Amino acid sequence: MAGRVLVTGGAGFVGSHVVDALLTAGYSPFVLDNLSTGRRENLPPDVPLYVADIRDGAEVDRVVAEVRPRYVFHLAAQISVSRSVREPDYDADVNILGFLRVLEACVRHGVERVVFASSGGTLYGEVTHPATEDSPLRPISPYGLSKLAGEQYLAFYARTHGLKAISLRYANVYGPRQDPHGEAGVVAIFTRRLLAGQPPIINGDGRYVRDYVYVEDVARAHLQALAVDLPEPFAAFNVGTGVGTDVNRLEQLLREAVLTVAGDALPAPPPPPQYGPPRPGDLRSSILSPDRARQVLGFEPQVSLPEGLRRTVRWFAEHR
């Protein structure tokens, strides 16, 4: 086998796809997840799951000591921007102190490489052209601040303790298994409403541009982050497409996907979208340049937005 990999947050949306990619590539994945948002059914039944919270340092250390992973993918996180604003102490407890407990266990038990799930949109802020990794970092929410702190701590551990470390700065990830409830991605929310015969609710004028990247492409980027030889102990890479799509256009594409995939099963065509008030603090534009990841990791998004939306709709239609 290619080696043991511990995936924190591995029962969640992105994490479970990373586990699938690891299995396909011949790795042995193990999952640590407190199941606050992740689900056991997202994982193949033979993948070992340790139900634990990354804030529990003793339990994290026990799991890493037992698994003895060669690599760690750290995806466990508090992911709600609005909750980070309401409860910045909780956000920091999970995303900063929890990550430090994972890093400490990695150092104690000889982990070779750590790959950290970061966030391009919250780090770069408002950008009208695809942001590169050298663009100014301007997080404005506690969530963005905690992701930036996580990158900086990771770089410190890499320099000080000899870890090889990579941060992957995600664009807007979408795809099967995304949670359509709570503060979820717009693709999951719109898909659920369209399949239920309900109008999507578009905030403001719908001219909010995002870079949508399919979850299986993101999972592949994690595998490529394991294989690359880096001259420096720490490096950061954007994981996006470099293509912006506004919410109005996204809704049109999703409507077409729903009619194509599930049209025969719908009692009536989905109603047109409704427009609500803008959400305070929403970025007008967030796009990530994948050029460095393409050049260094060999990362190339393979799933177009229309195809990814069709796959997503098909999954939601089968699981509703």
C-alpha cells in the first residue's frame, strides 16, 4: 500500500471524497471526526472511523499514536462564517487550538507531511481578477482569520519540526454529499429547492461572482499534494478553476440540470427564482487562479461546471 493517511473531518462533505480518492489510489485511509456535521454513511464501511473531537488533545494523540499515519489531511473545522462572527472564541478553539493539537500529535508520532484545508475566498477577500497565492491576504471574518492563523502555524511547525506541509486554499466547493441545510453552499441549497418544486431564493441582485470547483477535483488535489517534492518546508496552493460565475447564471445552469436529470420525475417545472435582500458582508467577487497548482502539483480541474451540476443533481435526486 502507498501508506496510511489520517483524515480529520473525513466523514464530512469534502473529507469523504478525499477518503474515496485515497482508496482508489491505494492508500490506507483512517478517519477522525466528531460527527457534528460529518456522517458515518459518507464513508465505506471498512474505513476505520475514530469518533473524536480535535479539541481533545489526549484523544487526538491516542488516535495518531494508534494509527501511525505517514500523512495527515486536516479538514476538521468550524466552517460557518456567520457562527465565527457570533462566537469568535468557539471558532478559534476549533480552528486554531484544535489544529495545534493535531500538529503536536503529528510531531510526536513522526508524521511526514500535513495537508491543510484552507479557504481562498476568506483569505483574499474581494478580488475582481483571479487571485494568485501572492495576492494580499485580507481576511475580515474570524473564520478567515483562523484559517490564516492555521496556515502560519503550519508553516512554523514545518520550519521548526521538519514537517512537509501544504495548504490548499479552496474556492467554492460543490458536489454530492454537500449539506443543503444551515449555512451550506448555494449549489446544494438551490438543488434541494428545485427538486422539491420550490423557488430558489437569490440574495440581492444575484451578481455575486464565485469560482465553483467540483469536489472530486478538490479530492484529486489532495493526492497530488502528497506526491509533489517541495523545495521549501511549506507551500500554499489555490484549488479553483479561475472562472467566475454569478448566482443568476448558476441558477440557470442548475435549473437546466434539474430538468435534464430529473425532469420526468417532477410534478411541474420548477418555479422561477425569487429575490431577497442582500446578505451583509457578502463578497461581490471571489475567483482563484489555479496556475501555481497546475505548474507545481499538476492539478487541472477536469469537471466542467455544467457537468458537475448534473452529477450533483443526480446524487440529490437519488438521495432525497
